[in-house]
Amino acid sequence: MFSLDGQVVAVFRHQGRLYAMENACAHEDGPIGEGEVRGTCVVCPYHDWQYDFTTGACITDPERPRATWSVREEGGQVWLGPQLSAGSDSRGGEHDDGMEVIRT
């Protein structure tokens, strides 16, 4: 993970190429970069929302893409460049993770 202007960005490597995407899940801000990678898809470790890290597209809810940035590797350093696509500001949504609210 990297920080860019106060934004946490996850960087993925696929077939020798780097991709940079907003690290906060559109569901409940889970750390996408800590999720399981399946091809070009990453699965949020909180509630299994899925994203294509090459485009920022949200597979679970197409209305909620994540922002992406240009990225390159040079001299052992990772460089983040201009933002390529905007992400949705929407958050929340239903999920069934087996948790229940306990009221006292």
C-alpha cells in the first residue's frame, strides 16, 4: 500500500505489469489490497466484494468503481502518476457475514 495525497492506494502486479487502485472498498472501506487475488480480480477481505484491479470496476456493484492511477516501476522504485479514473463515493450496502447487532 502507498499513500498519495492522503489517499491509500493498493498496487497489484499481474503478468509483469503494475496496477494502482484505491484501497478502500466501496462497501465498508475494507482494505482491498489485503484481499485474495484471483487473476485480475481482488476480493475484499471484509465481505467479499470483488474488483477488477486493472480498471477499478466493482464486479459486485457496477455502480461503485474504485479510482485508479497510472503506475510504473523504475530503478526498484514504484512511481504513482496521475489519476486515470474516478471512484464512487457511495458506501454501505447489505451483506450476510453472520454478525448480529447486540443491544444492551
